[in-house]
Amino acid sequence: MGEKFDISYVFTFFPKLAGTLQTTLLIVGGALLTGLIVGFLVALPRLYKVPVLQRISQLYASFFRGTPILIQLFLFYYGLPEILKLAHIDVSRAPVLAFVVLTYGLHTGAYVSETIRSAVASVDRGQVEAAYSVGMSGYQAFTRIVMPQALAIAVPVLSNVILALLKDTSLAFSLGVMEMTGKSQSLATLTNHFVESYISLALIYLVISIILERLLLFLERRLLRHESRPAEAYPVFRRERFGRLRQFFTRERRVRFREETR
Amino acid sequence: MIKLTGITKSFGRNQVLQGIDLQVEKGEVVVILGPSGSGKTTLLRCINYLERPNAGRIAIGDFEVDCERAGKKDIHALRGKSAMVFQHYNLFKHKTVLENVMEGLVIVQRMPKETARRRSVEVLEKVGLGEKLDAYPSQLSGGQQQRVGIARALALGPEVILFDEPTSALDPELVGEVLAVIRRIAKEGITMIVVTHEMGFARDVANHVVFMDGGAIVEEGAPKDIFNKPQEERTKQFLKRIMPEPAYSI
């Protein structure tokens, strides 16, 4: 097994791994964009109950949610060029990263479509009727009334999807993409300091996750500002030990504590 | 002014409206009464095409549509002539009070924002919500929300406002403020068709009362005739159950 544990390696690895961060973020960004567009398009036939397309989109969602992402990566990387070859399209010189982004994009799209579907269904029908009654068209009612509210409802779930995506990108390494996990692997083998390398890697993922989480929480608050409740609507807890700590973890920033009465 | 001819509507095998004929003159306040399930709400929703009638003709002002042949354009034009106030308010939850009222003016009627804003503020002041322009619906009481709903309908300047049980979802305490607003705009000569269970309101404000049962109009006439000397047995039964005391004691 490797060298004796040396904490200083954690710090030397840190900037080196951060150097490949852009590859990771590129996969996340590209896949997210693809996923949002695909997810939205796939959700539409199911929302409007379009006969055949509805089944296809169900099938799509089942496949990408029901098989491991690692298998999907292999299938796309090795399988897609073969299929395209039949149509006389040569993709053998396309960069690996393109396949990776495509696979993650489609994978994310499956989750996004489910999220959008349920979010749209949860905006009450009455508001759509009201929109029609003031003279809006179906398209106007959807884009101006339903979509903004559905988006706000979807953000907490989308946050989960985005964070999962960030962590899943570590599997891209299995196709030889030099993103953070790949880099940490090679640094570890080079120096024989495995644990330090992984600690460093975990720290970076954690930091990025926390930043993303904060940003998304902010977005959620902003989109849900119409639900702002007066202070007395927040839950009251008995003041307890670790109260503040608990507040931090439960996201209930605005809990009020009832003073102990004797 | 508004003329419905032979409106029928069925949900599956259940026929809810069996050929309704109704005429409403300009400036009239028509109240539709009837037990639940009698089709009064469905009739109202048909006028605004939220429910698609199976057959019949709807005419509002100079615009007439044959329900069996109505296309998207006809429906759109018809909706432009009427506005609706809902039982559950149905305000746009992500928009402020002012935005709720402005939405139809800016998006549908393509009014310049500044004009729309001025008009909306004016209407909101009329319903007594001049101070709540920037509040969200979730911050308002039921009565206030319904008054926003009324302002939203009123601002569009429709030929007729349709009220679908506007006070049924409200606390008894808040019913008064909403009825007062409806009463006030009725005095301004706006044509209204109101489905309600508020008998006092029907008696005071209506020019014309329609009693429906089983998807058909049983009896219609001036409120004092309907309430004091109803002709049909079914109307008598209904009024007796809903108002045990004599309608007028003098």
C-alpha cells in the first residue's frame, strides 16, 4: 500500500485538482442545459396527452431512470457510433467529452421531465381558467401563469438533480475523460499518496456542492417570494440544545423559539 | 344584449343543461338560483366557454356564435366580451394585486403599461384595495382576494361580468364587504349574471331572477314576483327550504 499519510499532500493536490475543475463544470453545465431542454420537450407530450409521443417519452424516462449511468455511458460511447455507422455518419473522431455530455444530458433530461410534469400538474387548474377568462390563449396561459409557478415548485427537486449530476460526473473518468476524479486517480498513482488525493477530491466536491446548494436556495426563495408568510406562520420550537445547529441543517432559517416558561 | 338559445351540455351520459334559453338586457343584473346540481354554474361557464356547450347559440352584443361550429377565434372573441369572477378567486398566485389586474390589459388587450397601470389602480381603488397594490394574494384575506378578482374582471371593461358563487368560499364575516362591492358596481349599470345563494342580495340587487332545476329554467321573473308569489311548485319548495320566514312581512 502507498506512502505514509502526509497531510501536506492534501494541500498540494488541492490546486492541481482544481485545475481540472473546468472539465467537471463543463460536463455539468453542458448536461444541465441539454437536460433542461430535452426534459422540457419530453414532458410536453405527457402533459398534453399526445397519443404516441406520450408512450415514447415514458419509455425514455424509464430507460434513463432505470439503468445505471455507468452502463449508459458505455452504451453511448461504444454503441452510438455503431448505430450511426449504419446511417453512414462517422463519429469516430468526435471528442469523448461530447458523448459524455450527451449521455449525462439525456440522463438528467429524464429526471427533469418527471419533475416538470409533476410541478405543472401541481399548479391549480383554476388559475388556468382565470387566464382563459381574461382572454389569454393556451400558450399565454402556460408561459405567463403556469410555467413561472411550476418552475418555483420544481427548483428544490431540480437542486437534487443538479447535485446528483455533479457527483455523477466522476464516472466520466471511466471513459478516460480527465476530469477531477480522473486527475486525482493519476496523482495518487504517481505519488503513492492515495488517501490524501481522495480527501482533497472530496473537499472540492463538497465545496462546489455547498456553493451550488446556496445558489439554488437563493433562487428558490426568490421564485417563491409570493408565498412569503407573516412571521407567526413559522413553526415554533421549544428552545433546545443545538438549536442553532439544527436550524442550520434543517434549512428552517426562520424558526422561532418559544422561551422556556417555568 | 346577451341571448342564449337552446344551450345543451352533457358530461358523458349525464345531461346537465337541457336546452336553456335566456335573454339579458344591457345593464341588467340577473341572479340565477337553484339547488346544487341544477346546472347553474355550468350554464355560467358555458357563456365564457370554460365549458363547451354541445349545441345552441350564444350572442353577446353584436357577436354571435353557433356552439356546434365554434372555432378558436370565435371562442377568443367571445371571451373578450365577458369576464368571470370565480368561487375560489383563482388569482394568479405569483403576481401582485396590481399585476393580477394589469395582466389581462397588457397581455390580451395590448394596452401600454402606463395606461394599464393607471386603469388598474383606479379599479382597485374602487373596490377599496388602493393600499394593497403590491401585496401578493397569499397575504390577503378571502374577502380582499375576491375583491381583487372583481377588479380583475372589471378592469377588462367587459360587456358582462359573470359571478360564479362569489361569496360561497368566504367566512360569513367577509361576505358583506364583497357583496357591497358587487352592489356598488351593479349601480354603475354594468351587466351582470350572478349565481349565488345569498337571497337577500338577490332580492335587493337583481332586476331579474332565474330559478333553475334539473338543467332547465323552471321559472323566471322580477325578484318580488319570484320571492313573493312563485308560480311553480318546485320554486315554492326551494324557497321554503332556503327561507323559512315569509319574504316580506308587510
